[in-house]
Amino acid sequence: MSDRDGQPILLEMVGMRKQYPGVLALDDVGFNLRAGEVHALVGENGAGKSTLMKLMAGAERPDGGTIYLRGEPQRFAGPLEAMRAGISIIYQEFNLVPTMSVEENIYLGRQPVHGAGFVNWRALRAGASDLLGRLRADIHPGALVEALSVAQQQMVEIAKAVALDASVIAMDEPTASLTDREIERLFELIDRLRAEGKGIIYISHRLEEIERLADRVTVMRDGRWVCTEPREQLPRDEMVRRMVGRELSSQYPVRAAAPGEVLLDVRGLSRRGVLHDVSFSVRAGEIVGLAGLVGSGRTEVARALFGVDARDAGEITLHGEPVVVGHPAQAVAQGLGFATEDRKGQGLVLGMTVRENTTLASLPLVSRLGFVSAAREVELAERYRADLQIRTPGIEQAVQNLSGGNQQKVVLAKWLCREARLLILDEPTRGIDVGAKAEIYALMNQLTAQGVGILMISSELDEVLGMADRILVMREGRLAGELSSAQATAELVMRLATGVEAASPAAT
Ligand SMILES: Nc1ncnc2c1ncn2[C@@H]1O[C@H](COP(=O)(O)OP(=O)(O)OP(=O)(O)O)[C@@H](O)[C@H]1O
Ligand SMILES: [Mg+2]
């Protein structure tokens, strides 16, 4: 089977339908993938992208529709069958076993064995080293997954999918937590896989990645197929318009910043080998951006402030009073909030409902005389569901049933609800679609207008430049410099972050 472009169709899905309680996640969706192409799948949070991939990979059963692989109809009883048929998927939410090593995860369930059936550890190590080498990932194959950073775990997830040598490889937001350099390596790998004739499905909210990679783009909205076009025929604003079904005005709201008195003051914050003499302050009503490369110590600053990690030295005051943080609960009691980047590990209790997760960190707010007021809880959860446009049939839905981006919104709701005086937001819009990002920025503005101070960590330079009143740039555990929003440009921030002077005009 091939289409008019002559490239053979590897995979085709016709009339895919998936009904969850209260949500029609997929409604008659069609999709096809050619050999040797990168086909991007875009759409707002909850549009149905991950669900479509789960049906394709046999992880969920469709309620209707047929999947053809090289023209043959398939019926996968489970993920293993799909894997054997040559379909491999990198899930948005990692699927690694934290207590196992990197190499064991890469070959999970299909380790090379000796004749007698024992695991061939040497082959395992060699294979894993080779794969990680191809990704140029600096990760030891014997390391435990739980000891890796989020970005490293993502690389392992990618190595695992590539190890299968599948003909169809789906990547569901693979770059969400990678550094720029890792992203470039991944893109090189994708280019290679495409050249080898594999079909790649690529899901991302970062439209510049779509522009860089995709041959074709399929847009989904509300569980439906909207269009499939060659990438050149879908410029970015048109893509966005089809995703959200309306025009989007400027993404970054105008900020009328009027920073007040110093709210948070940090002096000489140090943690051996990680942070070195970090000093800065955040004023009431101010958004301070913390920029820097992944691994530069941004998250470590947040963790030390919040009492997740101990500090070796440093004074922290909030409203002029010394902050004693030995433990996150103390930090919360003193008015600090911390929306983490790792929503699965630290942000949410997946088995609990949207309502419970929203009010989790705010029990004093919803309790009277030690009893939780159900009415107040419902009121708060409903308010943030509306403000953040959390897409769910109701606040009693378990968070694990929400789409990735909507889970991220619940993490934010949890901390917004807590009414912290100083809010630390670590990658607040990761995995969030273009429409909802603007809502989150507007909400940040509302908070600062009420005098809340925000320390925002973000790898998206656009976002830092668009939202922060002041930008602190970190490099190797130190503050490398500070820029006002008026001075800051992408180039200046990158120069501070990398320590590399801009290329001077070629000397003649
Ligand atoms: N197990 C489940 N139970 C109930 N509803 C679900 C389940 N999985 C997904 N849904 C719902 O199906 C819809 C589509 O979700 P899906 O995860 O496919 O969205 P998505 O396009 O991947 O979004 P995102 O960009 O946020 O990752 C959402 O409304 C989601 O809440
Ligand atoms: Mg998804």
C-alpha cells in the first residue's frame, strides 16, 4: 500500500474511537504514517494525542476503529504484541522501573540470555553502552534509574524505544525535560532513524520543534481529527489557530509590575558541590526569573529554599524574618510554595482526585476546628479548574486519568490554592498547550498584583523574557549575572548561562 507521494504507508489508523467514563477521548480519528517520515501530532491538552498513541501501542483497547500495519489489519491484545509487530512508544509519563539499573530498564523483559537461560550481563552492558553512546548520553548503564535526573531518565526512555529496533516509533513529548544539547542529539537521532526508513510520530507542544522536524502535521481538537498537512503548508500561527479553534492574542500579557518591599532575601546559600554562595532577593509583586542551563543549579536553589535539601550555609529571610526550613512542611507553614518540575515524583498523588490534590497542601485553609470543610474544598477546586481550564469531567476524577498537561495544571492549582506569599514555580508550563499557557501567565500576573512574589525557573527563554521583571542567570551552581527585563535578550542570557562570549565578528 502506498499513497500518492509514492512512499509506502507503514501504519494506518481508521475510525479510531475511545470512550472513557464521561469523556469521548477519540471520536472517529484517522491517521497514517509513511516510512521515512516524521509525522507530528499536535493539539491542546486533552485533545486525545496520547490516547491515540496508547491504542496504537496496544496499551489501551479501542472502542472502534482499525489499525493497519503495512496494509494488514491488527488486533493487539497488549503492549507486547504491538512491540513484537514493530511499534515502539516513548510515553509522556515515564515507564521506567526506578529500582532497576539503566541497562535492565532498556532491555526489560527481553534481556540477552546465555544458552542456559541466564541473563548475559556482558551483552546487556555492551548493548546498553552502545545505545547510550549513540545518543551521546553521559549515563552509566549500571546506574539505578532512581538516582538519575529527570532529563537522564528521559534519555533512558528513548534508548529503550530505540533498542527495540521498531519500524514505528512514537515519541510523546520527548524533549519536555531535556537540555538544549540533549535535544539536539535527539533530533540528530531522529534524522538518522528517518533516513533509515522508520516512521516517527512526534508529539510536542513546542511548535519550533515541529517546524524543525516534521514532514507532515496532524492537528487534533477535542478528540477529533482536524487536518493533516505537509508542514510547509501549516505555518505556526495557522497551526495554533487550528489547534485552539480561534485566534490567540499575544501570548504574554502586559505586566504592570510594581514591586514592593523585599519579600524573600537569600544570602550566601551554599550546598557543597552544588550551590556556591548564591545571594538574591525577590520583592513583593515581582516575578524573578531563574534562568540557566539544565543542571546549572536552578532547581537546587528551589529545593534548598524549600527545605527539600539541607544547606551547608546561607541565610534566608521572608518578610524580614529568618526562615527556618528543615523540612518542606515548615517552608509551607512559613508561606513558601513550590510547584515542582517532577509532577509524578513530587507534585501529585495520582490516585487521588483533582479536588483532593488541589487542596492537599492547603488543609488549614479548608479546615475549621480540625475538620475539613467539604464545601470549601469543592469551591476552591472548582475555582481553579475554571481559572486554569483543567479539562476533566469533574473534580472527583482521579488525577491519573487526566492528560499530561492537565495534570501539570493541577500541580499549579495546588500551590495557587495554598496562597503562598512566595511561590517558586519550576518549569510551570512544561507540557502545557499554547492556549492554556496564556491563562497561566495571566494568573501569575493576578497573583503578583496581590503582592505575591514569584521565583520562576524556566528553560524556555521566551517565557523568562516574556514574564520576568528581573532575570537571574545561573551557571555551575553560581549566580553568573542579573539582567533587568529591559536589558535582557536571549543572547545575553545565553552568554551568561554558558560563560561563552558571543562569537566576535571574524577578525580579518
Ligand atoms: N484512563 C483515563 N480515564 C478517563 N479519562 C481519560 C483517561 N485517559 C485519558 N482520559 C481523557 O481523555 C482525554 C484525552 O486525553 P489525552 O491524554 O489523550 O490528551 P493529550 O492530547 O495527550 O493531552 P496532553 O497534551 O495534555 O498530554 C482527556 O480528556 C483525558 O482526561
Ligand atoms: Mg498527552
